Amino acid sequence: MTRNDMARLKADASGNTGLSAVLAEAVDGFSSTEDAVRFLGSRGFEVTASDLADAAADADDASAGTQEGDGYGALMCFLRRN
């Protein structure tokens, strides 16, 4: 995955978007990073567990700049916990 792909994921899954809402809800059911990979893959994002781990590690604060219920922020928090 390229930086552009991560930027697209962040843009599409942040704020008040359909993907953000669905992702925020789905994260509660994830038991592993692979669950996140499958979820995002089913929505057209070709990501690996390593890509997501790198994104979470690079984030200064998993919830910085996100709104409550924000899917991308919820995903970053999940990844940091796991």
C-alpha cells in the first residue's frame, strides 16, 4: 500500500462519511488485525496487516483530529491496542 492509499483510507473513513460510520461500528466486532484487513478489502482497500500496523505506529495520537464515532480513529485505536 502506498502513502496515497493510506491518505485515501483516512479521508474516506474519517468524519461524516458512510464508510466512517460503518467502520466505527464494525471495529467493535474485530478480534484481530486480519478482521480489519478483510473488512477493508471487501470495500476496495488493498491493505495488509503490516500496512495498518505502520499507520497506527505513525499516528501521533490515534484519535487526533477525529470526531466521535469516526471510523478511522476507531480503527487506529483498535490497532494500537492489538
